[in-house]
Amino acid sequence: MKNPAQRNSAGSPAVPVAEDGPVAVGRKLPDVAIADKGILVPSVKLERGRMVLDGKDIGFRPWKSSETRGRVRTIYHLAGRIGIDGVNKAFIEALIAAKLPEQLPDSPYKTVTILNLSDTLWGTHGIAMGQFEDSQRYFPYALHVADEQGVAREAWDLEPKQSAVIILDKDGTVLFFKEGRLTPAEIRTALGLIKGKLGMAK
């Protein structure tokens, strides 16, 4: 059951959360472990204070959401549907424009994109995976997790065929949660929460 009257931790209204579900503002996000495929591991090197690609090969290893605890995070969960990344393109562009501190391995902020490969149309699995790997190459400092079995979607009870944004503080407490397209006001709220936790000017 959805409760549209829930508020984010900054007090702004109209941030929908699952009232009786596992994801709710002010509560810890349940940990997940993704073993099939897991986090993408590109070949990178440090150059002029940032992580850059060092070759095109990409590997995989099992991933646990608890690995990123200790830093502010945006979890960007996507169904493996062609075009779904366009739903919140404006939000991602706003994150990039904000120049958040995430370009080193130990940066205090990270964007974690999880692709639910169990939610793909027949015949498009390889296309979705190929585009996801290209995204990792373009943003070598960001974290990309391929979820072959839909473990995260099931654990967090997310809507199928959809995009979701979850913002967490360093302890893993949910600051913001929205499924579907973020409005311009919600984008501003989300960025404000991230910058506030990082001590950046809003």
C-alpha cells in the first residue's frame, strides 16, 4: 500500500514511500547480496585526481549493498527495459552537473546503479547488458551492479518495469525514495539532501 502523504527527512511533502514496505524514509534500507552477476569491475587507473578507464575489459564479482556503507549514496534502480533510463534522465543529469565528490575509490559519495536483468523483454537481455557496460565505461568511477535474478527489486519490494531513486546517508538510513519520474521540485529536494549530508552549499 502506497502512502503519498509521507515526507522526506527535510520535511518536504509528496515524496511517496511504501508505508508498510521495506523502503521508507527514516528507516534503514535492508541489505542485499547480489551474486549473479554482481558489481561490474572495469580496469581503471588514477589520473589527475580521478578514476579513468584503463582498457575496455569489464569483469564481475559478487556485491553486497553493505560495501558502500560509510558514505552518502544514491541508489538508482532500473528495470532492464530499453528506454527506462530516460525516465529519470533529468535527475541523473542534475547529479552530474552538481559535481559531487565521487571520482575516487574512497570518495564520500557514490552513485550506485542497479540494473534488474530479470525484468527484460524477450530478446533484449544482451542489449540491456551491453548498454549497461557502456555506461560503466563512460562513468568508470560510478558503481554499476547487474542483478540477474532481481534480488534487490524483490528485497525492496519495488515496482516492476520502473525506475526508482533511493538516497541514503552514511549509516544506510533512507533520506529520499521515489518510484517513477522525479518532478523538478523532487530533483531539487533530492540534491539538497545529498549536498546537505556532504556539507556542500545547496
